[in-house]
Amino acid sequence: MKVRIRESGQVTIVGISGKLMGGADADTFRDLVHQLIESGKKKVLIDLAGVKWVNSTGVGILITGYTTMRRNKGDLKLLNVSNKIQSILYVTKLNLIFECFDDQDEAIASFS
């Protein structure tokens, strides 16, 4: 998993590429979410355009990031979710939890 961070106004966009799976990826993502919170970043958009594979542990990583942000009065939303990942979210009913967007501008506007 590779991570690229950029800002758009008050929103931090975290671009992820590669495979989103357990192990070191979980630690990397957890640490990243905590760093964002500590630096006052409470509006986080996870761009999954570069993610081609997610396993159940990868979904758990996203859930952990979401719950950590919410507990710290922040929000985490998803951008560019592939059909394969969208179907995983649908089957697990996580589509009811995660807000997913195909358009970056629309996603950013949703934070206000």
C-alpha cells in the first residue's frame, strides 16, 4: 500500500494505491489517522482510485479509521470506490456507514 496526502481547503485527501490488506498496512493506516487527528485534520477523504484489491482485513482498516475519526469529532469519507469494493461494502452493509463519492468536488462539498 502506498499513501499520498494532499489538501483541498479544510479537507485532507489521502490517496491509497496498491492492495489494502492487513499486516503493515493496518499499522501504517492507523498511524496516519492518528497523525491527522493530532495535527487537527478532522475532514478526511480516502481516495481509493489506485486500490485494486481489498480483503476483509483491508475493510477492517477502513472501519477502524472511520471509527477513530468519529470518536475524535472528525469524519472520514471514501472517494473513487471501485465496483468490486462497492460490492463488498454493500454485502457487508457498510455502504450504510461509509459515504462514497465518485466526484472529488462533490465529496469535498459534503464536509461543510
